[in-house]
Amino acid sequence: MLKAGKPTTAKDRAIAAVKQTEPTPEQSKVKLKRFNVDMTEELHRRIKAQAAKKGISLNELTSRLFNEYLSKVSNE
């Protein structure tokens, strides 16, 4: 059945997708901290595109990159 109302926007779909995502048991136990980074629009666009290609969030991609970097420098 169709519902009356305004059309769904990309923002509405994104919010719905986030609400449907349940945290894993590991994520539920870990306290998270926010980290803000200033970057050019071009760099942000390129990183966001790579995350989309991999089917992961921008947050997940940057977390993976930081973990990869730390594993490399800890072996030096």
C-alpha cells in the first residue's frame, strides 16, 4: 500500500539505514571518541567515494586507515 506524504529524500534514506544498523557486540563494549579533521572538499569527496565503492561508511574507512597506519609504525 502506498503512503501519502512527501517523497523520501537521500537524507531520509540515510537516516533510516543508520537506524537499521545494529552495533556488533564489540562495538557495544567500546567507548567511542569523536575526532574532527579539516580537509579540502576534494580530499573529502575522494575519500567518501572510496568508502562508497567498498560499501562501508566514511567512519569505518578512516578507522581502518588509522589502524593500518598504527600497525605499520609500531613495527618500526
